[in-house]
Amino acid sequence: MRLDLAHIQRWIAPGARVLDLGCGDGEFLEYLRDNLDVRGMGLEIDHRYITTSIARGLHVVEQDMDKGLGNFPDQSFDTVVMALALQAVHYPERVLDEMLRIGREGIVTFPNFGHWRCRLHLGLLGRMPRSKTMPHTWYNTPNIHYCTVHDFEELCAAKGIKILARDVVDDSTRQPILSRKWPNLFATTAIYHITR
Amino acid sequence: MTRFSENSVGIVTPQIARFEEPLPLACGRVLANYELIYETYGELNAQRDNAILVCHALSGHHHAAGYHSEDDRKPGWWNECIGPGKPLDTNRFFVVCLNNLGGCHGSTGPSSINPDTGSPWGPNFPTMRTRDWVNSQARLADYLGIDCWAAVVGGSLGGMQAMRWSIEYPERIKHCIVIAAALKLSAQNIAFNEVARQAIVSDPDFLDGDYGKSGKVPARGLALARMIGHITYLSDEKMASKFGRDLNSGSLVQGSEENAEFQVQSYLRYQGSQFSGAFDANTYILMTRALDYFDLALEYENDPIAAFRRATCSFMVISFSTDWRFAPERSHEIVEALIAADCPVSYAEIEADEGHDAFLLPIPRYIDVFKAYMKRVGGDH
């Protein structure tokens, strides 16, 4: 399983009702269903992913979250997950609001643009960063809203969003000492457990 | 060795079930006895838990798949989706399709003899609502020994029956597949149906619906009704690619006096005349009314969420991008109500040029998604 997903499943209670925004091929929801007895629902726009998820026996709705999530009632899910999609939505701020309207808690993961390699790319090479987690060229990328660990926490503070927990994934070790201590510099993927 | 392909159900024979127990109808009248004609494809398993009910749309019937004889020209109306290896896989499922009450293909309807008078029911046949069909389908299930459908499936008006099943018989349905349908018709939709009905009733041969006694048929009215319907089942895009402005005869060149005839004109006329020879006018009126009257939430204080709270099955909802008769927005309303009612639901919006008719056609992504969902119905999950 993708590392960020392995991390966030610890924050999901057994039997919870989970909405996964951008559920991909459904691997994560399938894991949650089979191991945590989670009642999940996914949102996805990629046609192949939708078919794969449905074949896995998951409930997936074809819907573009950039066009709104108004069809989901207030507080209708325990947890709303958005893994590696924050940087790809048109209005990240609005989506965060919606996540915490629909769910009691939210879990967000995003590639940290503050990572030292990104800084190196931009600062020294003068080029837009590309990496394993961010492989796209600047002119052809679904990722349109990059942010750093600091940026995200500032936004949460400004919006009164409580950060229940923060975790990080880095590309060096299994014991991410550096990235725990200086996440803005060493985390490749930032992981947040948030609530109102 | 037959000429039918491997994934065809081959030759099928319709069967008739007769019911003597009176059926109370939504209109307040009671049908003392009636017959339902139906076909089945595949085998009912020992646990009797692999049965699928296919509900037909406005002009559909019991013959959904396969052929009636070796030299039958066309297969059943949903042959693309029913058969070995197809979404409704007959290697796995026992598929049942019937002609609804009020139909004109063998089930009791306006052209049947009214036992009280000895002549055809004609316009006096009771008005049918979707719930009446669902109640009669439940009796057919009893008759076939099916306690619970693995799935009830339908497109258009068939999708409305499937939804009705999910809330009126929640314990008798595990999966509900709703294709190109709506919670209720819009005013525009009712308007199209009304024009179709007016075309029929204003045909001098309609005789207030009693044409059966005189041996006449309101063929012109029925053909016109079908032409109107047909336009609404296709999309602007499909009509443009299929016909464009191509001419059948005549010319638009200056100086030519002969009237030009566009291909779309003769196509529509052909569709109309084919249909008027094979369909009953009173049934057409009855079916369009059933469509107009359908309102899933009417008895639930007009709240579709409250209606769907009764359902215990899982749902698959499918719409088509260019369907303007039952547009994707109508399916969004279904999905929104299902989510709010905490019903498990999947939804796919299929890009297709074919308009409302797309639900009958082998559009690759549609078939893939449908198959993927049926895999689950088959017990993988």
C-alpha cells in the first residue's frame, strides 16, 4: 500500500463511515473494508478507476469535487479522506471546508513543496521541481496548487481548523527522524488529521 | 448447429403465468384475474438466489434476449446485455423479463378480452401505475419460487420500476440497477408524452379508444406519436452524425421545383410505420401515463430521502451524457437522495452520443461498468 495510506489507516476507527475523495482504484477503501469493517464510499472521475473500484465491490460515485460536494449532507461521515489530491483541486480551501462539513474528521495528505529537493530544484537550478512523487512537467500536470507544511498549517490556523495529528513520509529511512523534527524541509508527503 | 453466436441465449420460448387472485390497483379498481407473459434465460440455482428481474421501458416487452425461431431476424431488445459473458451473464444468473400489465405483447392489457363484457377492454382497461406493475411482478416472483431477487434492473421506465421495488419490497431485492431514469418526470417530459397521446386520440380511427370493435387501427396517430418519441430518444449529435442534412430525393439547387426530402424524414416515417403495425394505441397511452404519474416520493411526503430510507439494497445508477429525456441531472437527484438516505450507491456517467437510446446499445464503458457491478451481484462481494 502507498506509504501515506498505510499511515492514515491508524486514524480510522473500526466500523467507521468513510468518504474517500479521489479514491483511485479503490485499494485503500478495500483495505479499510476488509480489515476495519469500514463502510466506505469513494469519489472518482477517472473512468478506469471507477470500473476497477466497482469490480472490487466498493461504492463509488463518479463526481468531480471541483464542481462541489453539496450533495453530501452535513456530518454524514465519520471521516473524510483526501489523499494526494489537495494539490490537484481548483479550490483547496473550499474542499477543506466541505470535508469538515461532511465529516466529523478529515485526513489530508499532500506532497510537501517545502522539501529540500524542491528547494534545490527551484533555488539552485532555477527549475520547477520534479520527483518521484511529483513526476509531472509544469506545463502538463494535474497538480495546480502546491503548498508546504508551513503553508498548510497557516491555512488551518487562519480557518480555525484543529490539527489532531501530523505525520510525515520521507524518502530516506523507515525512521523519519529528520522529517519528524523538520517536516517542512524533509517530508516528501505531509499527512494531517484535522477537525473543527 | 445454429447460426447464433456463442454469447447469445439462442432460441427462447415465452411462457404465460395466469393469476386468479384479484390484484388491487393504485387507481382504486381491482383486476379480477390476469395473465403475464414472460421469458427466462439461464438456470435458477438450488438456493434460488441468482434471479434477476429485468423491467422493460415504455414500448418494451418480455422478449429481452435471444430469438424466437431459427429465422428470427432480430433478437430481443436487450440482447446486448443478456447472455453468456454479458453483463447479465446467463451462465451465472437466472434472468426473468415479463411484459407488464397493460402491455400489448401477451400480458393482459387493453387488447385482451374483458371477461365482464366479452369484448376487448380497449380504453376501459384500468390505468396502471408503476407500483401496480411491481406488485404484479412480485406475484410472478412468488409463482417462480423466487423470494428475493439478486437484482432488479431497468432502463428508463424500467429503472423507475426497479426503484419502486427497492422501497416497496425492500426484503425482496438485494441490488437495484437504475439506468437512464428519474425520480419523476419533468414538465417537459410530460409535455412530449401529451403531444404523443394527442397524436393518437386525434386520429379519426381511434374512436375514443374503441377501435378494437370496428377492426380499425389508429395507425397514423400511433406512427406520429412514435416519431415524436423517437426524436426525444436520440441526441442532436447522433442525428447530425447519422443523417446530417443528407437528402433522399429532390434537390436544394436553385431552379429545381421538386421538394427536397431529407433522410431524417424518411427514417422517422419508417420508424413510425414499423411501430404502428406492432403496437397497440391504448397501450401506448397507458404506458405514457404510467410514466407521467410516476413520482417515487409522492407517498413519502414528496421526500425521496424518506422514500429511500426504506430501501435495504445496494444501488448502481447509470446515466448517459447526451440523454436529454432523462438527463444525467435526473440521475444526480437519485444519487443525492440515496447518499442522504445512507444507501450504498455507485454512479457512472457514460459519455455517449446516442442520447436516451444509449441504454440499449453496446457502449464499451457502459458494458464494462455494468459487468463490474454484476460481478458483485454474482456474489464476489
